[in-house]
Amino acid sequence: IATLKDNPQFRQIAEILVKHDIEGFIRMGAPIDEYDSEAEILSNRLVFDACTDNNPSVIATMLAFIFAASFGYDTPLSTTVYMGAASDIHKAIYG
């Protein structure tokens, strides 16, 4: 049975989020799957919003809201915080 972790898009996004470690949790010793839930949400959004122009700015905005919900921010951080990861995700998914 295939699982989410077998999904190449999910794996790419999860690896990029770990690489960028926006929250700094990996550097503090968190497990490598720390950002898997955020990667799952974003992967699903990119699939369901396939008709949308998911450019890096749009992906950065999605990440800002996903991270705000996941980590309890009252308001999302600036999208500039997520732009590096968003650009890498865009390149990995869309070429």
C-alpha cells in the first residue's frame, strides 16, 4: 500500500522544508520529519490548486498561512521569510 511518504512531490517538499528549517527546529535537534505535516498540507494544496499560477510568491503565501496555523502564530510571518523555500519548492515541482 502506497503512503503519503511514497509521494515524490511530498518527499521533495518535506526535504526542502527541512533544508530551509525556517523555524530552526532541526538545528535544535527535532526529528527529520518535523515539517512533514506542513509538507503534506502544501502538497495537497498544490494538487488541488493545480489550475492556479502557483509561482514562488503564491507558494510563500501558502507556507506563511500553513506555518501560522501549525505553530500557533496569531498572524502569519512575512512571506519573505518563506521565499527561499518557496522558490526551491517551485523549481522542484514545476521545473
